[in-house]
Amino acid sequence: MKSFFSKLFNLIGLNVRQWIGVFLIIVGIIALCYGFSGTAQMSDARDKIDRSTSLIPENPAKSIVKGNLHSRVDQYELPVLLLYIGGSIAVIGGIVMIFCCRRKGDKSN
């Protein structure tokens, strides 16, 4: 007796591995969107720091404050980079799973 999900997958025409591929693509796209959002937020934060510190006259304190604020923004570069890498890997893996895990005898496409 087949399970409910097996019947559902067969009805739609995808096997379980192809569904996992679809899921990976969706997760990858979401991760990439969060990465793009994080990059935009970091850029906005850097612009705000530069605008705010431009009002302060040039002195050593300005460079220290500006450097500290920029370093706080820069601490988010690695998580955003990991979102880009993970999202890209998930999308590529999902595409590979969809096209390489076809049913036996299904040679269309």
C-alpha cells in the first residue's frame, strides 16, 4: 500500500527526489533574497555613517568613531556571504535533482 505522499507525488508527476529539488530551489531563492537584503542594509548603514560623520570636523576622534561604526557593520559580511553561497548551492543542487532524478523510462526533456 502506497503512502499518501507517494500517491500525491505520482499524481503531480514528480518523484520524491524531484520534490526535494523543488524544495531546495525555493529555500535557495529565499536565502539569496535575504542575502540581497542584507547587502542593501549594510550599504545603507555605511552611507548613514558617512553622512553622520561628515558633519564632524577632521580629527583623530572622527576616524576612531567612523572606524568603530564601520567595523560593526562589517561583522555582518560573513553571514551575508554565507547566504549567497548557501543559496546558490541550494538552487544549483535543486536544479540538478530535478533534471537528474527522473523516473526510469522518462526520457523526455
